[in-house]
Amino acid sequence: MRHLTEIDDLSAEELADVLQLGMSNAVPPVLAGHGVALIFEKPSARTRNSTEMAVVQLGGHPVYIQGSEVGFDTRESVEDITRTMACFHGVVAARVFDHSVIERMAAVDVVPIINLLSDQAHPLQALADLLTIHGEFGALAGRTVAYVGDANNVARSLALASLASGMEFRIASPEGYGFSEADQTRIAAAQGSFVVSHDPIDAVAGADVVYADTWTSMGQEDEAERRRRDFVGFQVNDELMGHAASGAIFLHCLPAHRNEEVTDAVLDGSRSRIWVQAKNRMHAARAAFAWIAQERG
């Protein structure tokens, strides 16, 4: 049974195959006659719409389920919920707070599990990011991605995906907001050029892609004021973008805190590809569901 809990569950070759599925206009109805459970502990406009439409395009029937309806470890154990979902669905996808929930679902090994987001990983976002970069530049190998901000779940998945695709990945974070030693080891194991910095200008210099995310993720609201202070100097603005390559683009997984981690001028400017990136969430989800359905056979 194959699962997609993090982007490096895919080999470099498999990642390339999934990206090809995302770029293809031919949509095989590999989920025809199958339900797909979409469990959301955390709400999301982009994830819900992209995954529901992806399942429909593959001929399947998406079933949106709020976290309170299943009650992980309150109404039932994670393992029993997974077994229940397997009675009705060909694939189970979940957007959760704690990554261990995704790991426990996959460990039951009765139905393919796809991670729609956890506190440690966001693999479908990384797929959408690579599709967006490919759409702009063509071949990914040799390009440079510069991420400015918190070394969070989005950054981790993007780093793993970038290196597996032959891109250089740089990240600039304030002291105390970088990757853990374990994450750095895991990312470095993907091989390729991986650069950690505390200087946004150094990270962005000559980069093809500049990427930002919110300084305060969902569930960290009580840290918001402290984080705003700690991230002073890490805003992506026209001045910082001026250090990137002349044809560089800006990406953000959204939702954005406008004029906090990124200015309106950059978000709405000619270099921004955030809406192409958002649309690619559907193509990325469709590719992931198609790949995992084909793997199951």
C-alpha cells in the first residue's frame, strides 16, 4: 500500500511522474466508482475546493468530513476511524493538526492515505509549487528557490521537493525559527544544494523564485505579536525582490497577511504568480490522487 504523508515518500523518479500527471490534459477516470474521504480538522478554502474538484475530474465521489464528525481519539481511535473509512472509500485524505495522526492512519495500511496538510508537511502544496515553477521556466533542474520566513511545514516540503527536482533551495529565517537538526539532516539527505541563512538578501540574491508564507501559522495565534517583532527585516518587498534574478517570480501558498510578510506591491505585482499557484493546487491534487490510485491498481 502506498501513502503520501510527505513529499519524500516519492522517489525523484516518482515525483517527476506525478508532475507529468499534473501537467497532462488527459484525465484518466481512475477513481470511477470510488469514494474519496476528505477529512478536515483544519479548514481551508483552497484545499477543499482543489481536492473535491480533483476527485470529480478523476470520476470519483468526494465526501467532505469535518474533524468533529470523526473525532480522532475522542469519539474513536485514529486507527478505527481509518478502518471505517476504508469500508466506503478508495482513498482517504486528511488535513490535520498533528502529523502523527497521518502517520498512524498510514500505519494501519488498509487504504491509501494522502496528507492534505499537517504541522510538519504540506506535500500537495509542494507539488503545486513545482508545477507553477515548471510552467514559468520549463525544466526545474538548475533553478534556485529562495524561501524567506519561518521554516514551517510548507518550507520543509518545498525544500525536499526542490532538491529532488534538481533545484537549489535556500532559506532565510530569524534566529530560533530555522529548521531543526533532524529536518536539516532529512533535507540534506535529498542531496543537491541546500543553503541555510539568517540574511534574506543573501538568500534571495540571483534566485529564480522568491517564496513567503505567513509568519504565524494556524494554531500559533497566541505567538503572533512576538513573531511580528522577531520577523522584522524579513518582509518580502520590492527592495528585496530587486536582489533576485531579473526574471524571478514570487510565490505564496496563501492566505497572506498583506503588508506583513509580503507587501501588496509584490503580491499584486507583475512578478507574482500566486493565483496560477492557487489554481495548480487542483492539478497537483488530481495528479496525487491519480498516482496513488494507479499504484493501488
